[in-house]
Amino acid sequence: MGEGNGHSPVDDRRVRTGLRALIDEMMNQLRAAAGHDAWSEAERARAEADLARIMTQVRDRAISGSNEDV
């Protein structure tokens, strides 16, 4: 990201605010999950589905090269 186009990775993070928000959401879910001693099957399934949804959106944005917010 940012290499070869005259932009630093920091510039890309600032421009791609939608991607940053998705990553922040994912990291918040991981942090919240780390506080659990044990997950129920339903909690685990929901977290996995949420992570899959977020990663699909991140991948789609990265592939499209769009600078628009998500």
C-alpha cells in the first residue's frame, strides 16, 4: 500500500479512513474477546462471522484500490 505511488503508508492510512474504521472494529472485537475466559458456541460463531465480514470488506476495498470511505 502506498509504495511506488509517492505516498507513504501513513498517508494511505489517513486517506483510507473507511479501511481504518473496519480494522479498528476488528481489533476492538479481538480485544473484547480476549477478556472472556470462555466463549459459548454462539459467541464464537458470531465473532467468526463478524471477522469474516470485516475481512471481506477490507479485502474488497484493497483490491478495488478505492479511496472512498466504507
